[in-house]
Amino acid sequence: MSHITRSSAAASAAVLALALVPAGPAAASAPPSSTTLTLSTTESAYGQSVTASAQVVSAGGEPDGDVYFAVDGRDIKANLLGNGTASVVLSGLLVGTHAVSATYVPSGGQSGSSSAPAGLVVAPARSYLQVQVAGRRTRVPTTVRLRVDGDYGTRPTGRVRVDLRRAGAGRVARVGVRLDPSGAAVARLGHLRAGGYRVEVTYVGDSQHRRTRVVERLRVPRG
């Protein structure tokens, strides 16, 4: 029994000796960083470009690495410049509310960081309607040639409604046409009786473009 006791005491002393041996210096933790996100605007229209910029500051000196801008979960990589900034142009965002954030991914011994998310609201783009009425004679069919363009070079789609109203008689015709890929269409009103008319052309809009309307006056002489 005494032999066992001496062995236990020796083992305890060995463990105590190991515990007293000073350890090497603790591994230094990566210096922290912070990332700030700025949008050129938080309210835009479909087709309008928005610039997202990030500013990275690191306690370990000049930040080195990349910044990933996330838009609705989709990442866009941007190189970090020497002044700790990075930017991308956001384009083609559909109408609605989008969440944008920036994440710094270091290439060295620094720690990464992410910005707070920012909201970006995209509204429908304005549309512009050009109308040309041809055939202002009783013996010549009347046609309405039209074209719809969108702000920021966008291309509206969908339908256009043409209402024809004769003075003293109310609406005498309604024609609906669909825009072709170039944004143009032709509405055929046929032969009109002599008199004064009001031509109301309405682009009804689509999911990315606003509704718009143009009114033209038309007089068809006798003969």
C-alpha cells in the first residue's frame, strides 16, 4: 500500500511541475475591422444605375483584400483600393425593395467585417408616348402610329389603347394594339366620317413602367 502511495505522490509532483512550466506567448488575435456601406441613392427607378460604395477601416493598418456586395443574396465582387474603398454600379434591378450589404474579406492576417444592410427602393420608370395620326380624309383610312420609350433607355412592353371620340357623339371606336419589340405599334381606325375627333392614346404600362396618355385632335373634312 505504501508503494502505491509513493507512486501517486510522484505522479502528482510531475503534473504540478508541468503546470509550472511557463507557456509560450499567446497567439495574437487578428486585428478587427469595420465596413460601412453607402448608396448613391436609396430611391431609384427601373433602369437607373445606383452606385454602392464601401469604406473599410482596420486596426491592423491598411486593409487588403476584396469586398463583396450582396444584393438580395447575389454577390458582386469588387477590388479594394489603397484607400480602403470599393464600389460597384448596381443596374438592372427590378421594381421593388432590395437589400444591399457589403462584406470585407481580407487576404492577410486581418479580420473580416460586414456592413449593416441598406434598403434600396426601385420604382417603375416613366414612359413617353409619341403619336402620329395619318389619313385625315373621309376616303383615306385613318391610322395612328405610336411609339413608347422608357426612361434610362428601357423598353416598355405591353398594350396600348386608342379611343376615338367624335364631337357630339361620344366614343365611336376603341382599338387595342400590342407593342412590338422596338416599342412601336399601329392602330387602324378605318374610314371616318367628316367632323372633329379626339384621339386618346393610352399606354397601360407594365410591371416596370408607368402608365401614360397622349390626346390628339383630329378633323376630317368633307370630300
